[in-house]
Amino acid sequence: VKGVSGNPAGYTKGQKNFSTLMDEAVKEIAKLNNVNEAEVWQVLIKRGYSEAKNGNYMFYKDILDRYFGKAKDLGY
């Protein structure tokens, strides 16, 4: 039926999205390694760049798509 959700219960209350989980993981890694969060993000971005340069775009794409959302198709 139009307008009726396939999952009427929706998300379980308190369920975290990927961005929240990623932020928490970065904070924990930073705390464990006694560095700031920016340094952890920098390492992740460098790793993603290195992987993409070697032909593995999925590492980079998965993290960016999940964190920021998928890019819109502009139809080019």
C-alpha cells in the first residue's frame, strides 16, 4: 500500500548510525594511542588514498559513502 512502511517498527531505539560509530571508534583509537582525533583521521585518509592509488577504491569509497552519504548521480 502506498505510504505504508515495509518496517512499521522502524529502527530500534538507541541504534547508532555508521557516522556515530565511526566517530566513537576514532575517539577511542586516539585515546588509546595518546594522539588527537585529527591525527587518526589523517592516517585513515592516507590509508584510503594509498589503497585507491593501488586500485582498491572500495576501502575509501565505503568509508566515505557511509560517513558522508553517497554522492548524487548528476547524470553525466
